[in-house]
Amino acid sequence: ASGLAACFAALSYFQPKRVAIHGGYHGTHMVINALKRLRSGEISVIDLKETSDFQNGDLLWLETPLNPTCELFNIGEYAERA
């Protein structure tokens, strides 16, 4: 529950226009969808792995290792791309 609270707090604070995410914990997607409803659909979800055109206002949600597949992401690579 504390992870979902942190997710909700981060997304509420940053108020991203788009969230770049790939897979991950289903609760994170539930929080994104709840905020999407509260903000009348003003949040778009894009695939973190397939997007290279990040824009101002985007939030990259990087979960590593990825739950439940344990896929690893190179944090430095995504930091440079952002």
C-alpha cells in the first residue's frame, strides 16, 4: 500500500501530460487510470521502451527489476534519453 501511495503522490505532484511506462505493477496502472479519470483524460500513457521522443511534461516511470518478469532496465540510458 505504501508503494501505491508513493505512486499517487508522485503523479499528483508532478501532474505529467504523459506517463512513459512499460509493463510493471498493475497497481501503478490503476493509479494512472484513476488520475486520468480525475483529470478528464488529460494524461496519456506511452510505452517507455518504444518511445524515444520524450517531451517536456513527460514522466518516465521506470520499474527495475520489472514486476513480475524481473526484466532489467538501464537507468542511466533512460536518464540520458529524457
